[in-house]
Amino acid sequence: MNKKITMYPTMDEVEMASHIQLCKWNKFLVSPGEGAVGTSQFNEVLLKEAKIIDRIMERLDGMGGFTPEISKMIGW
């Protein structure tokens, strides 16, 4: 069983990521802002991570999305 990913990639990493990597982030990244709940930086982190997850989804959609084959490959 795969664990949730708590460290968000940079926008540059998202731009260079493969279809498989984008699917992994889509499936396993924690929700935007989750790592900063209860801190004074929550709003800043939430906005930054929301932009990153939006870009992950845009690129992923452009590559054909999440396929059953990829799902089997990366697991739960």
C-alpha cells in the first residue's frame, strides 16, 4: 500500500514530470494546505499548493488522464 505524499513538487518539477509521475501525485498528494493546518502560513501554503495541483491536473488531462493500466502500475 502506498502512503500519502506530503511534500508538494515545485512547479518546475510538475512541468518536467512524466505521465506516470503526474498520476502518482494526483493519487497520493495530500490535499492543498493540509501540511500547514494550524499554522500562520496556512493561507499562503494553501494557495501555492492549489496552483500546483491545478497544473498537475491540467497536464494530466492533456496526457490522457488516469488510465486503468497506470492505476494498476502505481497501486493503491
